[in-house]
Amino acid sequence: MEKEIKELVVISGKGGTGKTSIVGALAAISGEKILVDADVDAADLHLILSPEIVERHDFISGHEAVIVEERCTQCGDCISLCRFDAIDEASFTVNSFNCEGCGVCVHFCPEKAIDFPEKHCGEWYVSNTKYGPMVHARLGIAEENSGKLVSLVRQKGRELAEAQGIDLIITDGPPGVGCPVIAAVGNASALLVVAEPTVSGKHDLKRVLELSNFFNVPAMVCVNKFDLNRKVAIEIEKFCETNNITFIDHIPFNPEFVRAVANGKTVVEADDEDLVQLLKIIWEKISSKLEEFSQKAARAA
């Protein structure tokens, strides 16, 4: 019988909660797994895992208008129609940073002088790391379609897990509640939401939990840097208990997280046995709940 693949997606309601550092720690502590960096708008898991790229692929998404000088009569229709000011009035060329690829200028150009080729938006990779294979990506400057790229790297991560017979995927997801997060949450086995003990952190945590509830994906919560504001940290824990949401643990503020990132390492490699032991306990709790959620989903199916 084939193993069921479980995917843990680590997300946060806002940036800067320490999500990627925690993913790096879980990567170091957990056993055999596939790693996915789905925070494609600001991918940084590679900074602490030092991946060795073994596959490199282009990410093609959307289209971009290109005015063909030989066919253009400079009538100005495209300029008046473009709502993104992407066409230079003097040279009749398209500014690729401003073009949204809507195609209005292409459709209405009387001379059919505007081509609409597919757009190269970035690259995605399959790499080896000291903690297992990783699928990750990088968007080009000012490029969009990150939701589509999130779906792509998650899909490739699952294909890699199936090919190698690995039953666990740990995904570093994007922050917030926008399109990239929606693409990261769908069909996940469970979420680990990393919160910080601030008013905005608590507010944004609630928004993420609403999202997980909408997609019927079970969520777990941990509070990072809890001792910076113990009052709000306790409020978050009580909120989780009241709403039947699994609360994993509190993680204290520790400068080792910053030093580890600066040295291109996971915090598990730091010389702090108490912190490492806490992170191991946290992984045991997460792993146990992940298995519980998986069994519950199997019974429901």
C-alpha cells in the first residue's frame, strides 16, 4: 500500500514572525521529508539551507504586450486605452514593469501592430539540501502571478515525494491572506500558523484562521517571541482554546535565531541545547497532531 503523503504548510498572518526560521528548524529535526519554499514573493529558505540546484526550469505565466515598430502607425489608440500608463508616448514602446498583460491594446490596435507573447516571470528549482530535497522558486523583479507559482512548486514537491516514496512535505508558505496564501493552503493536510504577541499579530492570526476554516484545513498555532508581550501571548493561547484550535507552544525570543540566519544555518545548529530541546518537543507535538488530522480525514472520506 502506498503511503499517504502529508503536507504541513507553515504560514503566518503577517511577515516577520519568524516563520522561515521555524521551518528551517523543523527541517533539521524531522526525519525524511520533501521541503518546499512556497513564499515565492520573498523566498529565503535557501539562505539557511544552502541548496545545491540540480534542476532549473523557467516559469512562464501571463502575457506582455510588445509593439512592432514596422507595423505601428503611432495612431495613439493604445496609449489612450492603457489604464496602466505602460506605453511611452514618445517612443511607442511598452514598459514591461507597468504592463499588466490585460491585452486591451492588442485587441483594439487597428493595425494589429502589437504582439502578445507569453512572459518569462522567473524560475523554479529542484535542489538538494543537507536536510533533504527542496523545491523552490524565484520571481523576476516586479513580476506577479505568484499564486500560480505557489501552486506549481507545491505540485512539484508532491510529485517528488511520490517518486521518492516520501510521505511528508514541509512547506514554507507566504504570509498574509492573499492569493499566494490561498494557493498554499488548499488541500494541505494541516497548517502551522506562527504568530507574534502583538495586537496586529493577534488580529492577523484570526484572519488566517478564518481562511483555514473556509478551506477546511486544520490549523495549529504557536507564538514566537512570546516573552516580548506575555499578556498578548496568553490571550492568543486562550483564544485558541476557546475556539477549539490546537495550540502547540510558546517560543521565547532568542538572538540565536538572528545569528543562525546571519551565518546561513538553522537555529538547531546553534549552541543552545534548551532551545533545540524545545523545538524537538514542538515537532513531536506537530507530528502527532498531523497524524491525528490525517487519520480523521481518512475516516471522513
